[in-house]
Amino acid sequence: IVFFENSTVGRLLYMFYVVAYDIPNDKRRNRLFKSLKGYGIRNQFSLFECHLDSEKYNRMLKVVSRIINAKEDNVKIYFICKDCFKKIKALGCSTVTMDNNVTIV
């Protein structure tokens, strides 16, 4: 688990997640997109980057599970550790999503 320090709350546990999805149904894909906007930043067409504590992560997982069709849809959630987060390379006009309220310790 990654430790981030938030100046207003003290030490909080956050993790950096990458959520990638391939949903063939337009209605479900749009519902998932709208739901994920509440948890992170859309960095590419079907990819969100999220800084979440365990409570928000579990809520997001429940929301995603209710929206998708397990027989047709493909959703992957990647956990990025603190050391790996520091090694992310963004090329071209791409950027890595940073949460301005937290800093990596």
C-alpha cells in the first residue's frame, strides 16, 4: 500500500489505480464512464487514473461490478505501488495524473 501525506488530515493510505475497460455496449460503457468520473481522471479514451483510499476503492469496485456484464465486458484495475508510480514514463503530450491534495512520502 502506498503512503501519501495529506497536510490537512495527516497520514492517509492511498493507492494509485489504473482502470482500463473495453465495453462493447454503448449504454453500459457510458454508465461506467460517468461513474468512474467520480473516482479519477480520464487519461485516455477507456482509461482512468485514480488516487483512492481503500474505502473509495471498494465503493468503486461495487459500482463497476453492478454496471458491467461479466460475460461481455472487460475491465482491468491495475494497482501501482509507490516505487512503480515514481517510474511511470509519460511520453508525448501525455501526463501522469497527480492528486494536488496529497504528496508522496
